[in-house]
Amino acid sequence: MKKVIAIIFTALLSLSSISAYGQKSYPKDMFLYELEPVVTYKGKAPKITNFLEAFLAQDETSEVLWHLSICWNHYLQGEPQEPCVQFTVDEKNGYIRYTFDSSLCDDYDDANDYFYHEMCYWNCSDGKHKIIAENNVSMMDGKYYLGQYSGTLFYIYDNATRKIYTADDELLGAYIDAEDFKSSFEKGDEMTRYDETVVVYHLPQQGKDITVDIYNGSLKKTGIRLAWDGMYFKRQ
């Protein structure tokens, strides 16, 4: 009988710890800046397209989002896009990607530019928030470089208020510092745009983890994974 009671008591403790884990939330320091738009949607929860439209509804947008907004309106209307523009919209997996490939444009002869903007989100185990990632990646002649809008930003969405806040990526566990890798790349004598060390995040269309590659021109280092644990990312 004592053994049965001990087993039941252990099970209750386990359930209690699981409940406590599910209820933990983010510190106030995580919320940096509130974006103006409130996310609007139909149904029980927002989709990745609702998050994209909230970003596009901001009063001040970058040149990238301005051009993306024009192309997105064409997409919603079912109108043909330029050959150099493509969309991947995966609402089931909470992922969206806009790609611009200048090599497919008839009137874009000066450079071989390749750029993409991708977004995805994660449901948080506290049941109160979602984490959104926005990623801009620039390439030229098949090599990654630091463009004007290159980089990855993370946001917190509040389920109750439907508001989005920029998030502290260091507290979130998602920050990778390029300075940590610069000395590990050999440098050539001639300086080019590719001499900058570039951290490239690859957001998941499937699965929950982010993979990160480090580039310097044609040199590449791989093997970094940011594993999602339901509230934070853990570097692997």
C-alpha cells in the first residue's frame, strides 16, 4: 500500500512540475518596443499571413517591405507577378517567404541579386504568446553579403491583446555574434564586399529549430542549431 501511495505522490509531483513549466512566462525585459498595428484575423488564432499583413500595415516600412507589399497585393488579387518574384505561403506550418531573383528579370542586367524575406512563428508553452521571426537575406553572384536590410529580428505576440513587440534576441537565446567567427576565416589581400562575416539564419518551414550558417565570401561554417524548447532557443 505504501508503495502505491509513493507512486501516486510521485505522479502528482510530476504533474505539478509540468503545470508550473507550462505557466512560466517571459520577463518584462524581453518586450522592447510595441509595434503600432494590432493583428486582425478570423477564427480562433492568427495565421502567418495575418502577421505579415500586420507588419505591412506599419506607418513606416523599409524599402523591402514596401516592394513586398506591392507584390503581396498582386498575390492576394491573383494577379501575375514579375518573373523575378516568387511567394511560398504555407499557412499550415506557419511559414511565408518572398523571393526576388534579378536573374529572372528582363530589365535587370547590372547585377545578379538574390534576396529573400521569410517569416515564421512558434506557439509558446505558456499559452499566452507566440514568437515571430523575420529574416532578410541578401546574395550577389551566389555569395552572401551584408545588404542594407540583411538580418534577423524576433518579436513576441501577445495572444490576449493581439499586439506585437520586438523581442530581446539575447534573452530569447537566438543571438549569434559574427565577431565570434571573424578570426576563424582566412582573409585575402584584396578587400571585397564579401570580406564581411555574415550570419545567415534559416527559418524552419517544417520542424521548430533554426539552423545558422556563417559565411565569408565562398568560405562557410555550419553546424549551429537553435533548438526551440517551447519558450526559448537553446544553442546546440
